[in-house]
Amino acid sequence: MSTSVHPARRATPAAAAPDTRASTPAERLRTAVYMVLGILVSLVFLAPVAWAVLRSFQPGTQIVAPAAEQSFEGLTLDNYRGLIEGIGAGSYIWNSLLIATCTAVLSVVVTTLAAYALVNFPFRGSNVAFALILLTLMVPFQAVLTPLFLQMNAMGLTDNLAGIILFYLTFNLPFGVFLMRNSFAQIPREVVEAARIDGAGPFKILLLVLRPMIIPGAATVFLFAFLGAWGDFLGALTFLTRQELFTLPVAVQNIASGAFGQVDYGFVIAGAVVLMIPCLILYAAIQRYYVRGLVAGAVKG
């Protein structure tokens, strides 16, 4: 027995459905205005960076020449070559990278463990402990620099890369604990309870269950800690006095002040560009995690 489908009951093709993607002229105009404004705002921020990069390829004499005599002919890598070979900035760059990377990694590890304990293993006085941690955010390290130097010097931690890493780590902990605590607090308790019922221990829960959920917060802590240690000048100048241990910001300041001889502004601008490069690369690489981590810290307390 054959069956027939009534023409009115036949399935209509997807093309027959109303096109909800069509935009009105007003919506297209709004999108165009947003794009133009976004490009203009981006140019405001990118123009100084591009200008500094371009100037870093000019000879120092051309940089300080009067405006009427300046030109962008004869661009060269001599500034970067002189910075690395003449000033020996390679060791300073390595010191900065080592200090900033170790500070960032340790900040993520310590703040993650501290926040995990505060959220999932509350104890009597845990809220007071967290409040005291946040209280230290109001104390700038410049205010305690002298007693801190005396204490670190007594412990043999001055003129020591481990000491400066410990210094940066200490002052990154309050913000990192605050941010990571908010990242853990927004995870439903049922997730942790289900993992415990399945027999997972505390560290297994952290590494296998919760780790993917706290990556945005951890990336934000890493970014803040790295940038803070990479670009810091005062802490490195205070706790490091041996030239072979100097970081790149201290070396650039010494170049600008003439500590290595005559001031060469080409070297100064090239050093500033080198300081910018890791910041731009790191921010571009983890920007999406950074934004999500900041939003989580803002809406969950």
C-alpha cells in the first residue's frame, strides 16, 4: 500500500525560513561607526609604539637632531647591535626574563594553593586571614622599602636573584590570592562534592577537575606578576648592586644617565623597545583569558 504526502504537508526547505541574519541600514551604519571608532582608538595606542620602534632604528645623532634636519633614511640595526655587544644587555635581558618568569610561575602556584584552601577548606578565622591579605594591598612596597632592605640584607638575600624573586612574589600575593579566590568561588560546590564522592583527593581534584576552570584567573595572575617584575626599576635598583645582576630597566636607566659613558639616545630607545616586546607578546597571547579572569574577579567576591 503506497502512501502519499499532501503537498501542503511537505517539509519546507531551510531557505524558506525567514532570514534573521539580514541587517537593517541602521544596524549596518552602527556597525560601520563602531569599526571606524575602534580603528581610531587603536591608532591612538599603536601610534606611539610604532613611532618608538621606527626611531629605534635611527642613529643616536639623528634622534637628537633638530626637526628640520631629521629624516628616516639610512635606518640601521646599530642601536640593537650596540646594546647587545657594546653594553652587554644580553645578560640584563636574561636576568629580567629569569626574574619575571620565576616570579610569575611561583605567584600562580602559591596563590592557587592559598585560594583553593580558603574556598574549599575553610577554618576558623579564614575570613579574617583573607581580610588581612587584602589589607596589605593598601601598603605600597615603597613605604616599607628601608626595613625590608635591612631584613633581606640580614638574611643574605640582597645581591641575589632568589632574593629579588622572593621580593616580587611577596608583593604579588595579595592581588593574586584575591583573584584566584574569586575564580574558585564561582565554581559550583557540586563539582567538588561529585569528585570527592568518586574518590578523588584534594590535589587530584585541583589538578584534574578544577584546573581547566581556573585557567583565566591563573593567566591573569601570571600576566600581572610577569609585567610587574619585568618592568620594575626601584626594587631591582635597591636589592641588586652588582652590575652583572642588573635587570634591563636598571641598565636602560644607567644608559640614559650616562653611567656607561656618553648618553646614546639610540641605545635608550632600543632598550625601551626591547622592554615592550615581551609585554606585547604575552598580553596578545593570553588576552582572552586575561579578560575573563578580570571579569570573574569583578563579579564574584
